[in-house]
Amino acid sequence: MSEVLIDLSELLAHPLRTGIQRVERELIRNWPGPASLAPCAFDAGSADLVRLPGSVLELMLEAGSGSGADALERERAGLAAASAEALPVGGEIAKKTIFNPELFYDGQRAEFYRRLCGSGARRVSWLVYDFLPWLEPRFFHGRPGFHGMEFLRALRAVPRVAFISEDTREDYRRAVMRDETRGGPVFALGGDGLGLARQRFDPARKCFVALGTIEPRKNVGAILEAFRALWAEGVAAPLVVLGRMIETSAHERALLSSLSEAPLFTFVEQADEASLRAVLSRARALVSASLAEGFGLPPFEALAAGIPVIVPETMPSIRLLPPLGQMRLGSADAPTIGAAVRMLCDDEIAARLWAEAARLRVPTWKDFARRLADWLQQA
């Protein structure tokens, strides 16, 4: 096999640095070969895949390493220019190795894949992240396109499917295919993307960190309520919350506003990776309370750097690891979170969890890319 056609339609249209787009960038950055990655996109005009110049991959890596509006605008302009050079894929497309690593809601693009797989193409592979928009619609109310079924209908026709967690694979079997014999491999994402050096415990590390978007699904409100109660009891546990506010987060917005003058509280809505590293380099533990996740990368990344985590026992990423360096919570409510934080304020307990975290071997992005590449090249 000389190449893998990778469908980057969403990344081209929305060149973000987070979520699925981040996974795509890490895959491109760490692709091991020997087959080359050939960037493609779905073209609505021809209702077909088109081949993009190889410079698109270099541009995504170069621009993707920057931050801020200027870097994003430069990337958008470069990708638009490169897209103008798109050419037909050529040859018999049904015999090519085609990989879609994206979630999308484009009905035309979904129909293309249904038609392609229905024609007998056996080397079409998808990577699936989660089914939360369909299985947990309460968290996605008001977001356009999040209830479309085109993606699921196309997915049912795809012959080769891989997943980022055991939970997603089980949802695929139970809710999408309704067939326990269907499935595919699970490829854990990488925990080393922040480039944070291995951390060591010091009793002077007092800070607890919550990282991720501020929205009801992430349950940041429970974390804020837990710490507000602890501070009222006189527990001197600093909390730093880093994350972009989603517009549906009225409850969280009100809580953040009420705590804006709290001396032990810091909220950073726009944080680049350098800021994340600086905050985590002072952290005693990372706190997560998410109610629904496809994977859950922040606690995975914290553990990769040797930092213990307080996390729901249902977190898919954590369930891929031995129970070391973790306080796994049976409930993600404020009293349970507060009790775990209070325990970790004890230096002896914290030191034990840090020692456990140091024994963990968390998968890297190179591990992810190597395993995924091996699977794709077996098509």
C-alpha cells in the first residue's frame, strides 16, 4: 500500500486546535508510515472526494502549533489557497484505502460514504469518538445538526470501524448496529500532548485544577460548589478553573460570577498551552466531574505527567488504565468531590497517590498513531 487517503473536510472548514481536530493534528504529526497520508476532502460540487496538495499537512502542523486569532487566520488563508488546487482522486476509488477520522453532519458527505461502501468498497475505515449527541441529547440542546441521523446511517455501512474507548465500542454494538458481533479495535488517545515534563510531589503544591470547556455536561458547577463549601469550612485549598465558556452554561456562569472575589479561586477562560503547563506545574491534583465523555483527555494528560486526578469512575479514558494515582468517584456531586479534595489536602495521602501515578505508563500520541497506522495498512 502506497498511501492512505485521509478525509480532512471538517478540519479544513473549521481548523480548531481542540477536540477532534486536535486528534487529527496529532495523527498527522506522528504518522509513522510506511504508507503516506494523502489529504483529501469532500467536494459538494462533484459529490466526491478530491485530493489536496501535500502542503496541506505541513500547513496544519505549522499553523496548528501557534495560537491566537492571527495564527488561526493565517491557517484559514493557507488552507483556502491549498483547497483551490484540489484535483480528482483519480483511479477506481472503491479500491483505495480511505480513512475518515471526523464526526460530521453533512448529508451529502454521508450519502457519498453510503454509496461508496454500498458499491463494495472494503478498504473504507472510520475512527469513531462517541455517540453523545444521540445518546445524551440533553447536553446538546440547541446545537444545530446534533440530532441528524445521516452520520449514523453512513456509519452502519462502513466496513471497518475503530474507536477511542471501550464505552464507544459498546455503544456502537448496542445502539447503532444492535449486533454484539460487530466492533473493531480501540485506540487510546495520547496523554503527552501538552509537552509537560514529568512532575514530582512537593507539599508546597496546594493547588487543585479543573480543565475543560465550561458546560453542563462537564459538571463544573459541582466542582465550584464543592470548593465553595470547603472554603466556608476553612479548608485552604486553592482552585484554578481553565476553560472556554459555552453559551448554554447559565448555572456555571452564575457560580463563577459569585466566586469572582474569592481569594482562593482563579478562572482563566482563554488559556494557551504554555499557561496550562504553568498551572499544572503547581497542581496537587486535577479534578474532573464530567457526566458524559467520549474519552476524557485532561485527566489522561495529568496522569501522563505524574499528577494525580479526582475523577468519576465512569470516565472512559481512566477505565483504560490501572487504578493508580486516581481517586475514582462513584458519584460526581459536590459533597463527594469535596470529600475527595479534603482527603488529598493531607500530604501523606497526596504523596501516596503521586507515588502511584509515577508507576503508570500512559499511552502517547506516537502509540496512538502507530497502532492506528498499522490497522489502516492492514485494510
